[in-house]
Amino acid sequence: MYHPRLKGEFYEAGKHYAEILYKNGFRFPVVSKEKLEYGKECDPILLQFYPEIVEEINGFAEGCHSTYEEVSSFILSIGVFQPAGQCSIFAAFNGNEVIVGRNYDMLFDLKKYTEATLVTFKGKNRYIGHSDCFIGKVDGINEHGLFVGITSVPHDGIKLGLNFYFGVRYILENCKSVEEGIEVLKRFPSSVSNNYLLADPTGSMAVVEVTSDNYNVRLPVNDYIHCTNHHQGQPLTKQWNWSKSIDRYETLEKSLENNVKNMTHTLAQSIMSETKGHVCLHLKEHNFGTLFSVVASLNDLSISRAEGQPNKAKYIQDNRLQDVIRKVKIGK
């Protein structure tokens, strides 16, 4: 897993990171004609929704000797033409603090591309964000203690719009609370279906079930909420339940119902490391499973991460966000 630090202006940060990757052997992959055409159609939507990130893509393209069209089309098409990551997420309020747990499940071959990035862009919220794609994010926690993470949900057809990478980024960089994040998702022009789990230090939490033409806000019961890879009430065929979405959801439900008031960092790590109910996922036949796991307290911004399957990999503390906020407060 890479641990980059991006700071300053969007264009310069994108260019600098791409230059580092290029120097270390990264070459941008070939993008199919179909995806290039799709990206071209979606580009005006991206420019209207978040023009700063267009600057970052331009910088990244220059830094890795590619083109804007190739980089933007590559990112915009992820999850549209093929299934994206699966994943399990929960948030729990124990009466004193909000604890979140998040496992990111994807093809094992992509583990070498995963990133845990400290982002401090000028004029935006500072945050730690995780991804397997250099510009977009699949989850993160910002300086206000706002967490957002996504799980993928089956969708039919190809729709124009933006995928989760841009939704998560926008919320982390611009929102302070669950309520603000929900308002963003109400107007987010999504091209795919996802669950967005949001939580903040006040104990507010929600899952926003997003499709290309609708959304539904699901609120917690008994101070906890969770999601896997289906929308509540959505029938899942055997074909769509290959990643054990229902098993993982039910396992989390039992663990949270029994332990919400006693939730701690250590207990959350144990829940995310559970293998019998597939929360820590390992599907050898699909070369697919948990690539990394994150557990955090939203009240003190303590973040720990297992870089690999959490039943085997040790959770290590990531203090970068706490450190940068501390330095700002003391004027360094």
C-alpha cells in the first residue's frame, strides 16, 4: 500500500504525484475506445460538479505522460462496465464516541495499487482517504470527524454520470456533517448504484442508497448502522450474491446488536477480522477478498489500518491526520 501526501493546489498535487509514480515505473494503462467515448460524454458533468478535480486530472495526466481524456475516461468508467469492489462497513455509537469499521474487498491482484493518502488541499477539508485508484477515493475521514465510505450495488445498463470516486472525494473535501453529506448525495449525478455510509462525531449516521435516478436515506436503529452490497429490500439472485453480501450483512447485524454499547477500537477490529461470516472475505475461486481494513474513532480521529486481510495483518495506527491538525493549531 502506498502512503502519499498530497497538498497545495489541485493541478500541482496531481502532477507531482504522477511524476513520482512515473519515475518508479508506472505507465498509464491503455483505455479502450468504448471507455474513451463514455468518458467524453461524462466529462461535462464532472466539470460542472467538481471543476477542481478536473484540474487535478490534467496535472496527473501531464505528470505521467498521458492525456486528460485517457485519465478521466479510465476513472469515470470504473464500476460502469464491470463490477467494482464489494466491501462491508459499519458505524456504532457507544454513548461516548462513534466507531467505524470498513473492509475493502476487491481482486487480490489490485492490492499493490491500494493507497492511504493524506490530503491537505488549499481551501478544502484535510483528510485521510483510501483507494485503489490514484485520484478517486472509496472512503475517508476528514478533519471534522466526518466519515464516508461506499459499497457497490448491482446495476443494470450503462448510464452517464459520475461514479463513487468523485462522490466520496467531494464529501470529504467539502462537508462537515452527515446532514451536509446527504444533501450532496441528493444531487449527485451517479452513474452507478452504491451504498454510502456516513457518520460524524455527534452520533449522526446514515446509509444513502444511491442509484442513477434515485436515492433513499436509511437511518440507524439502536445507535448503529451498516451496509454490504445490496440495498435493503432489494432481492438478490445467486448471481449477484457471489460475494456473500447477505451473509456479511447478517454477521455484522448480530455483532453490532450484541456489542454496540461496548464498542471499542479493539472490538471493532475483531468484528472486521471475522471469517466464518465472511466479513473478512476470502474467495479463492474468484481471486477476490479483503485488501485492507480500517477502524477509526471519529471523535479523536484515531485511525488504524490492516494492510491486508485483517485476520492475518496487524492493525497499525495512522497518526498523519492528527499530526497535521495539531501543527495547524500550534501555528507550525
